[in-house]
Amino acid sequence: MKVRVRYYALLREVIGVDSEDIDLDSCTIEVRDLIEIVTNKHPELAEIVSSGRVFIVHSGNLIRELNQVLDLCSDRKVDLIPPSAGGDKLYEASLLHGQKVDVEGFLKELYSRLDPEVGAVAIYFGVVKGSINGKKVEELKYEFHEEYTEKVLAKIAEEASMTNDVHYVKVHHSVGTFKPGDTIFAVGVLSRGRKSAIKALQDIIERVKHEVAIWKIERREDGVFWVVGDGERLPAKASSSR
């Protein structure tokens, strides 16, 4: 059977082709065996492959494990990619303790990850509202689970970075107490095109909102409230926000 292999960035430049068909004896094959077939056909890739810096994308999933078996029976397209310009880690996720998001620094770091395959940059910044239902907001406190939250934030960013066409994902979320207008949530996505960039951005925002165990206590001129679900607010004791 024939499998269509596409090459990206440095790999494409080294072998001089964007894609080609490769003959396989079976529609299931280990990643290491597929890479070996490609390397035997293109010995000029040997040095890059031997450094362990070649990854495979199949059916929208980034695959790094050499012993993973690829099922090519239904999807006969495979992408071979080198690491992004900033290194082989395709995502970065951080909790900022008592710090606002440095918007300028966030953008600068995100753009430093651009590579020739990136055609879209999608960015979201979340800020503390100054008014809710006509009531002035004085401050907003973000509590979080010490062991769980940062791990889940990293997992969300990593999984988004493995989506087909997404090259890099960056997520920052502040925890602590903040004032209206403070930037406390930032997501950046570098992708091959706008559709994949926007979809990844939306998915990350919704997953962070619902999965990472960050809770909000809102101090307003009319009282103190826990923010529950999509905008629902329940009264809290005043001491909860201190």
C-alpha cells in the first residue's frame, strides 16, 4: 500500500520535496520503522533523525514515541516535522502567583516562536471586569488547587499543541488578588492557518474555564460573591476574599 508522507521546514529543505508516496507492506507500522524507511530513502536525513528530533503527526495527533504503532489503514497521510524554532517543546503553561500577565512580554515571547510554517497567530487576553450588573467591582481573588491546577493547565496546552497544524501554544493564568483592568489570563496559538488557530484558541479557553480548578471571589460595592458556573454568583462571607 502507498502512504503519503509530507515533510516540513528543515526536513523539506534537506530532501528537496514537500511530499511523496512511500510503499509499505502493511497498513500498521511502528513509528521507528517508518522513520527508518524514510531515512534509508533519504540518507541526508540520518543526522537529524539520529538526534531524535523528528516527530510524526498522524490524524491530528503529535507522536513522539518510537514504539507507537501507526494505524494507516483509514488515514494514509503522515507528516514528518522537526521541532519548532524555539525547541522541541511545543507548548508552555504557567500559573502566575500574585502577578498580572505581562502583555508585552507575552507577545514578545510568543512571536519569538514563529517559524516559516506559521501563517496565523491567535491571541486572547482576559481582564478583570470593573462592573457587574451595574455594581462596581473592587477586586477579584483567584484561588486554586495547589497540586492539581498547574498540571491540568499544562495538559490542556500540551494537548492543544498536538492538534494538526498547531505549532505552538502558550498559556498564562494569574492567581491571587487583582483589580479591575488587570490582565489575568492569556492564551497564544501559532498555527499553519487561521481556522486551526482560532479553533485551538477557543478550545483552550473553554477547557481552562471548566477544568483547571481555579475559583473566583468577587468583592463588589454591594457585597462579596463566589463566581459559580457561567456567571452565576453566590453570596460569600466578607472574610473569604482576604
